[in-house]
Amino acid sequence: MKILANDGIANSGKILLEAAGHTVVTETVAQDNLIDAINNENYEVVLVRSATTVRQHVMDSCPNLKMIGRGGVGMDNIDVEYGRSKGLHVFNTPAASSQSVAELVMTQLFSLVRMTYDANKEMPENGASNFKVLKKKYGKGVELRGKTIGIIGFGRIGQSVAQYAMGCGMNVIAHDPFVSKANIKLSIQGKGIEVPIETTSMEEVLTQSDFLSLHVPKQADGSAVIGTNELNSMKDGVYLVNAARGGVIYEEALISALDSGKVAACALDVFENEPTPNEAILEHSKIATTPHIGAATLEAQDRIGEELANFIIANS
């Protein structure tokens, strides 16, 4: 088959596909030209990440299309059910990036509590002239050990975050309407143990957490999971991390909560208006930002590429 990997694919996945006799093209086609490219080049498979969307009109306009693959977890840029109703294979790679996203969350947590995200900007400019002032400014960090992290969305990524958090000595509570219990597998010096966690109510997680990490998909109706009411119910001085999807946190309410001190600090890897985030978010002194890099590790990209390739090979 002829495959368009429009948002790229790891070389390991490309090698697997080509060894199986498939043709893989990785040159990016502009969204407005996607339909013409699929039809003119007779692509039977389109692989995307988060940049390219594949909606109903694309599927209806491309009769030779057989498969649509999403390298990653969230599939809100694809009309999944419609595609499947037309007999298309629509698939993703839900397990491939869990560890990488979880490690970014932990990176963000450490950065927030020690304010390194801000110190790394201040030191090059003012470190030589205001060293003592900055030392005092950033000398009010807190530790993660012994604190409670609430995880909203307890699928693969949420459970991976729980593994790392437990390793840091944090208490873990979680909410997920579709998961009642999970056994978190820990490995310590080659010895494995399992720790069962029963999920609890959203209210319990919001009111009892010192830190909150979100791992839920974009809501079908576009609503935020964390808005003004949810923020008001949290502990004073809570820390938030969103490495899930933009819009899961209502950004205007978040800014207000940061300005009032209700939220101590927040880390965002995703934004409401990607790829043009709100400048007020990017410039806020209490928000640590990264450009949607949760799955952007060499290991995760290899796993994603290989998982995509194996699915295509098995179903072609």
C-alpha cells in the first residue's frame, strides 16, 4: 500500500513498513491540499499526529482510503466513529507514549515546586547583578515527598504518573469514571511490587490534592474539566499540571486563580488555541510552559512508529 505519514513517522516504523513492501511518503501536505494529494497519489493509508485533521469530508472525498492512523493517544483531530462506520480502519497508539508523558509531568512538578522554570530565565539576565535577591526569591521551594497528588483520568498515562509519583514518596488519589481500580506496578532494584489504587470521586480529588495532574481527552462538547467552580473547591496553593489536551482547563479562570494565589503555579504542555497560544498564558510568571512535547522522546517516537507499522502490516 501507499502510505502518507503526513506528520512524520520514526525511521524504525518506516523501515518496518518498507520491509513489508509498502511505500511510505513523509513529505507534509498542507491541510487544504490533503484531499487532492490522497486522490492524486492514490494513498490508501494516512498517518497523522496532532497537526493534521481527518474529518468526514476528507473520508467522503477519498474513496480509496483504507486506514487512518494517529501516532499518539488523543484522536480528537479525526472523526473516528464516522470513519469506522464507513469501514475504515481508524487506530491510534495508546500505550506508546505513556512513560514519556509521565516523565514530563514529573519534570514539570519538580520545576514548579523549586521554581526552576522561572529561575532559568532570570539567572542569565540578572544572576550576576542580583544574585542575593534571586536566591531569596527562589528560596521558598517545597518538597514533593509526603504530598498528595490527584490524578484526573486514570488510564495508561495517569497510571504511569502514579508509578513515578509513588517512587517520589507521594500519596496518590485518582478519579476516572471508567476505571474503578488499578494495580500500579513498581520496580525497585529489580524487585516488583503492585500497589492497588481504588479511584474516588472528583470532589475528593479536587478538595484533597496538593497537586493535580490531568489526563483526560478533550471533551466532546468543548467544555472544560477544570473551570471556576472546580478551582474554587481546591486547596489554597494547589499546583496544576496539564499535559493532556488544551481546553481541559479553562484558561481565563486559571489566570484568575493564579493571580489570587488560589493556585500556586501551573505547568502547561497543551493550550486552548494551539498552535497560537494565548500570550497572557505564555507570559504569566506562575505558568511553566512547553510546546506540546509530552510524547517527544526518541523512545516514544520509536514505539509509536513501530506500533503504527505493525497495525498496518497486520491488517493489510
